[in-house]
Amino acid sequence: MIRKSLIPMLFVIVGVFFLGMGVQRMAGSKAETEHSLQQAKKIKVVQVKESQNESTKKFKPVTGQTIGLLAIPRIHSELAVVEGTDPNELRKGVGHYKQSFFPGQKGQIVLSGHRDTVFRHLGELKVGDGLEVNMPYGKFTYTITTTKIVDANDTSIITLQHQHEELILTTCYPFHYIGNAPKRFIIYAKAKKE
């Protein structure tokens, strides 16, 4: 009799334990994201002139460093951009894919984020919406040109081309999926002419 009543109690205890771990992880991630955002807002943006492109070329951040601020006006969002896309960096904000280029380097810039944290409202963006990336060496604006959904293992979107400036935002899809999502939501944006 006693053993039969212990089994449901054991399930409840295990459930509460895992729920507590999840809540703790979410709170820790939110704190790290907020800290990185405060760091990003403190970065002094200096507008680079055409003759000062050396500062863009010399920009070499270390993994985990807060390197900039991504502003998405349509969804009233400001997000820290952190160097790297490993789990530790993505807990802090939007991750910059290390092999991709930086704004102003006339190549493909790849930024990734979690769909359930920093990129929660990315699906609300439309073609023509603006994006802004503030780096220590300048402010860069982009216009969304297209979106698409690809399989999770499709790496064809990362070409690392170096012919023209292109900003790509990636996140898991569907947005409200529980567990490892089977797809990726991709946003392509081109540099806005000043």
C-alpha cells in the first residue's frame, strides 16, 4: 500500500525538480542577456569616414565579448551582439558567427539568436523593415529583402561571400515549438544606401 502511493509522489518530486532547473536556467539567461545589453549600450559609436576603414579591418573581438547593439524598430527591440554562437554566447544575446564578416567589411554578416529569448518576435518582421547595427566603429543600417525557412541542417545560407554587404539573421523555427526545432527562420537584409 505504501509503495503504490510513493510512485506518484516520486513523479511529482522529479517534475518539480526539473521545473525548478528550467526556471533557474531561464532566470540566469535573462540576467546574462540584460547584462550584455547594458554593456552594448555603453559602447561609444564613432562614425567611420571612408578614409578611416582601417578601424573596421582591425576589429578583432574575442569570443564572448559584447561587440555591438542590434536595433529592430518594428518590434521595439534592442539586443546585445556578442562574438560567437556557442551556447554560452547565445545566453548573453545575439551571437555573431565568428567566420562571417562584420558590418562595414562588405561581406556576409551572420547573426544568430534563440527563438525563445532574444529573437522571440522575429517572425513579425516584414520585407522592407529596417535593422540597425551599432558597432564601436560605426552605425550601419539594413533593409530586409526576403525571408525563408530551411531545414535545421541546411548550411547553404552561410556562403561567407565578400562581394557585397549582406546581413543575415537566423533562429530556430517554428517559433512556438517545444524542444529542438526542425527548421530555421532566415532573414536577409541589404545595406541601406546613405
